[in-house]
Amino acid sequence: MIRPSLLSLAIVSALHGADLFVSPDGNDENSGTKTEPFATLPRAQKAARAEHAKNPQDGVTVTLLPGRHRLTETLVFDSADSGTAEAPIVYQSEGDAEISGGTRITDWVVDLDRAGIWKTKVAPLPSFEQLWIGGRRAVRARTPNWWHFNSLLDVIEEPIDDKTVKHTFKVPARDLSPLANLSEQELKGVQVMVFHKWDTTREFLQSVSPEQGEFITHGSKMKSWNKMNRNCLYYFENFLGALDSPGEWFLDRDGWLYYHPREGEDMRAVEVMAPRIESLVQITGTPDKPIKHLAFKNLNFRHSELLTPPTGVPPAQAAMAVDASAIRVSHAEQISFQNCTVENIGGTAFWFREGAKHCTVRDTRIFDLGVSGVRIGETRTLPDATRTGHITIDNCIIHSGGRKAPCAVGVWIGRSGDNVISHCDVADFYYTAVSAGWVWGYGPSDSKRNRIENNHLHHIGYRILSDMGGVYTLGKSEGTVVRNNHIHDVFSTRYGGWGLYPDEGSTGILFENNLVYRVRDGAFHQHYGRDNIVRNNILTYSEEGQVALSRSEPHRSFTFENNIVFFDGGHLLGGRGWAAGAKVDLRNNLYWRADGKPFDFDGKSFTQWQAEGKDQNSKIADPLFHDPANYDFRLKSDSPALAIGFKPFDISKAGVRGEDWRALAKATTFPKPYLVPEPLPNILHDDFERGELGGLFRKATLNHEGNESLISISKEKDNHILKLQRHPDLKKGYNPHFYWDPNLTSGTGILSFRVRLQPNSSLQCEWRSKGASYKKGPSLSFKNGKVYNRHRELGSYPTGTWVAVTIKAATGKKNGTWEATIIHEDGLKFEYTDLPCDPEWTELNWLGFTSGGSKAAVLHLDDLSFTSR
């Protein structure tokens, strides 16, 4: 891809310095002139060092002539490559020069055994996990195919040793049919990628049991706050049987590479590239001797690798478990990249870390990335002398990241201050566009005075991950400014998907002159924080809450002033913080609902809201945008927003500058968000033989008032059963009890269990809808040897023996009925039909068992199962 300013960029020579040239057709025995260029970059680097050492007052310019300059190992720059402010060291190109860490793959032939597939033998090349066909990233063979996912039913975690756990995944049996006939060796190469909230987990398969709907991996212990669980999206990757869609490829253990060409691709002519090295360039000084004044201009950096470790890739926010980066800069000052391309990258494109200061990336396209576009800083605090800061990323296109680690962000700033992210177009990531800060809460933070301004941040999330933002902040960030950004199309899977998202402890941030629209769960959302200012923004078209606040704190959370909030669906105030009495200064805002529905200010009318001292000088009025239906939010001259102090801003200046750069940014195509399936019913099968690893203890909420022995597993001969004990000291008459959410909104639910009651014990089983004003479906009670439904006696049961119970009820329609079957231990069977539900009951969101009463009592349950059809 030719960059917009390629033809206008003059070849720049360092002041009074030497000029060296390198060409793929050169020779390292040459003198390094334009007519006798060197062949390799390491040889040119050696000559540049010698020239500068001989004449340190002069700079050196190394010009790469057109063609592919292949690297077989990382090109490392250190303090010996330093220039000065007056005489820098410059690496630049004349024409279209590429620095590549890849190798071209040729000699493709038709695979006669597989229709539509081509193959070639690439051994003895080392294994690789990325492939580019005609400059486009190909998809490693996966099932389901690209932009399709399966959903988990359950995950069980058991320790193997101090570092490793076993994960047993439960899924619909049909999802495992593609893996059914794999050999043990083939199976060990298969990876599973699981998406959970804001993280992903990648692990290798150990075994699969298709008939049981179960597969096993080994990996790291899940984090308690973000576990893999029911309804998480996932897919399998890397086996030949998954090679069934154009654009997919597979490399087997014997070195055969298979590819399914896309329409129009001629494998006899198209260029195929595979990466060989993880890092292309490292610029690394030392704390005592940093590298300085090194510039890269008009260069293309392509083809770096990222291999999955044998232990997989554990979850980590922003993909910080993955270190790989194509260009890494540390202990360096005044390093610049201008008018470059960094694309077809396995890891992160740029990482400025450990003492990188006053460095810049300008006018650069960063595209097709396995992980992030740019990282600035660290996940840990460093001493002042080695702390990264004053990094500028300006007028860059940062698109299409997270292709290997989907939880990556476009631009990440961690424990670093005084950085500028400006006039960038950041898009096509599955998580956050720009993230600043890396301290959760109010502890000390180095992320101060960062400026995130005039950026176009869009097409984020795609409903594949959750809890993301166009701009995401963490921790105390005094002096940070988020200004004049154009943010839209931020969509999450289950929750989140915010435009402006100050998360835990965000403090002292100014959010000003931002336009936000087409988001999932809030144009602005603050989890919790202190003294942020939200001023003069246009916040529009969120699907759910428009202005969201999750937590109430004793201090002022934020000031909200001079904003326009415009929406046609959802509700105005989202999150629990408003009802909890959060301290927010609201004034001089303009609110409008385009759908004509009434306003709800936390359950109050606008008059009541203002009577509490909130939103003084605010108004409810149409702001009179030019064409909001087509996202033209310019104000007409008679807009009432002007009267409340709103100052119009020109959002057209956000994003990259120049018509050619804007055209290049628009050249990226963005898929429509993933169509998230309805959550799967929460089925449960527990015979209690696995103890607390069984389904009940992992899925249900147990209420025993702190006495865990009241709901426990007991052993009876060779069988484990669930014991519920009633104790007279319990405060609540309905304890102990347990329940879970089957999430059944259509179809028929089937519950079965065995129960053994003593003469003084009782049990009630009830099905409910959600909410405090729930409706009841099936309800069955066992007490004093009698079976009841809504106080109506149905029959009797013998105490001290096992009774088998089955309950069936259809959901999705009003005025439903249900049926029950009860079988005594001696085989006596009773069937009850047409039992009533509440007329309005249509869905099952609470299924519970209660063992109440005022006297001590014991009952037992076994073979508890809930399924649907």
C-alpha cells in the first residue's frame, strides 16, 4: 500500500553527513554508494556506525533502495547508533522499500485429495502461525468459520499442580463432531479460543469426548472476577478438518501447507508470505547511555511472527500477557518514525517502554496486527529516570488489530504520562480503541497529563467481547484530557460497549468536545472515580443508558455540564450509581428524546429532579441538529443548546489530516457486528459424585446464613448425596435454600430429582420469572407426608425412602400449565397434569429448592437434573 505522502517526501540527508545505500540486489563487499550499494541492513548499520564514530559532528543517512530487505534476525540498534539533534542518524527509503521478517512460499500445486485446496511443502522452515496471501491475512483453519462462534455450557476447573489446572469444557455435543476422528497427535495441535468479558483464553486441547459434549485443556487458573463460563463464545483452531472455507490455511507437522484460495486468487502467481522472526527492530540503549536522535522515514515494516507457547495464552486485560512487538524502543530518546507503514504483524506494532522518552510516530499506517497498534509504558511502576513518557502518536491510521489476541487495544498507555495521541484513526479492534492508565482504584499512578484528542475511534467490540470503551481510563490521571474525539460503533456482547469509559479510580480527567453515537450501553459511563469533568460533549444514540454511573461514593464522582444528550431508545440514566445517591454536579445540559417517550430522571420527573438541586439551568428541548438520522450533528443557528452555554465544535477535524490520508482510512472495510445468539438455557446435571465441582455448587446460589454444613455433600455407602439441614437458630424461615437461573424463555423445561424426607422435614420446589414482582410457574411442596401444589393436596409420599420427581412445563406463552410425575421407591407411580401457573408466567429465571420450618430437620437430594427441549 502506497502511503499518501510517499511522492511528496523528499530524501533527507543528515546535515553534512555521509550517505550510504543498501539494496536487495547489492553486495556487502561493495562500498555502500548508490551505484555500489550494500546488500543487507546489518552491513549498512555497521558502516553507519563507523562513519559517525569517525566524524561524530556529522550525521549519517542510510537509504534503502526499492525492494524487499529481508531480516533473518532482529535488527538491533544501541547507543552506538546515536546521532545528535544537529546531526541525526536517518534510515529512509528511496521508492517502495520494505523491511520484512518473512519468507515467500512458492511451488503450490492442486491437492488432488481435497476439492478446492492447494498445497506446498514448506519444510524445513520453522512452524508459523500467520500467513498472508497477496498482502491479506489468511485465516488459520477454524471451526466455526470466521465471524461465527459456538457457546459454552459450562467449565469445570481442577488443579493439576501449583501452576497448572485442568479445564473441562461442557458444550453441545454437535459442536464437537468436527473433532471426533482426530488422532491423538492431531488433537494435541488444536487450540481453543474462549472470549470471556474483556479477556480471551487460548489453550491446547488434551482430549475430547464428542458423545458427552466435553473437551479438556490444560492451562492457568481462572481469575475469580472473569471466569470462562456458560454462554462464553469460543472456536477451535488449527486442524485440517476445519479447512473448509475460502481464505483458510493449515500447516501440518510434516511441513505440508494447505490453503483454500479466495475467489480470484491464482496460487501460481499470488505472493504468499510467512513470518520467520517475532521482532523486526529493537532500539535499546541503557539507563546510563540511552540511544538518541535516530530517525526512520518512508519505510515499510512487514511480516513478524507470534507463536503460541505450549502452555497457551492466559487471560490478561489488553492482552498484556503477550509481549511480542515488531518494533520495540527502550532507554531511548528522540526516536522518530515518519511516513512509515507497519503491517502484517504477528504481535504489537510499536512498544515504547523502559526509559523511552520524547519519541514520535507520525503519518504512519499501522494495519493488520495480531495484538495492539501502539503500547506506551509498563504494567509496573518504574523509577522516574527510567519511566517512559512524552511519546507522541500523531496522524496515524491504526486499524485491524487483535487478530491473534482479540482482547488487545489500539493504543495502550500504562503507568506513563505526558503522552499525546492525536489525529489518529483507530478502528477494527475487538476491545478498546485507546486505553490510558494501569492502576485500579486510588493508589499512586504515573498516568498523568496524557492528551487524547482529535481522534476518530470507531468500529470497536463488534459484540464479541464486553466491557470496552472508545476511550478507557484507569486510576488517578490528573491533567489528562480527552478532547475533540469522534467515537462511534462500540458494541459489546453481554454488557458494556461505552463511548467514554472512566473505569476504576479514574480521577482528574477532562472529557470535552467529544461526539459519541451508536454505542451499546452508554455514550458516557463512569464505573467509579473522582472529580472528572464531562463538558460540552454530544452524547447520542446509545442502545441502553445514555449517561451511566455504576457506583456511589462519598466524594464527587464527576461534573456534568454543557452537554447535549440526544437519544431515541433506552433510558437516560444507566447504572446503579444514580439510585444509590452518587454525588454528581449536573448543570446547563440539554436533553432530548427523539422517540417522544417521557423522560425518567432516576424515577423522577424533570421538575422533581431539579427540585433536588440537580441540573440547574438545564433544559429539555430539541437541540435542532442538521440531520441526526444521518449523524450530522451540526447545530442550526437557532439551537436552544447555545442558550445553555454549549459551544459548537468542528468534529470534521477529528481523525487523520489530509484528503489522501482520510481516503486511506476509509479504504478499510468493517464487518457488521456479530449477531449474538440468545443465551443458552442453563442446564444442570449433578449426581453429586464430584462434590463441590459438580454443577449445583458452581451454578447455584446457596443460602445457609454462613453455616456451610447446612447444604453439603454426604456419603452413603458408595453414593454421594446432597444433604439439607434445617436449624432452629436460622434467622430466615426459608433457609437453607438454593436456586439458579435456568434462563429458559422458550421450549419445555424438564426437572428431575430424587428426594428423601424425614417425618419433620419439608421441601418446596418453585419456578419463577425474574424480578421482585415475579410470577410463579410450577410449585411443588413436600410436608408431613403430603404433596401440595399451591396449598392444594395432590397426594402422599412415604418418609424415610427415596421418591423420584419429574416436573415439565412449557415456557414462552401465557396461561400455561405443567405436569408432574412422582414415583415411590416401591415403584408406585402418580401423574398430575394441567396444574396451573400464574397466567402471566412465561419464562423461567429462578428455579429454587427451599427447606424451611422452625424445627431441626434433615432431607436428602440426589440425581438433580434440569434440561430443556
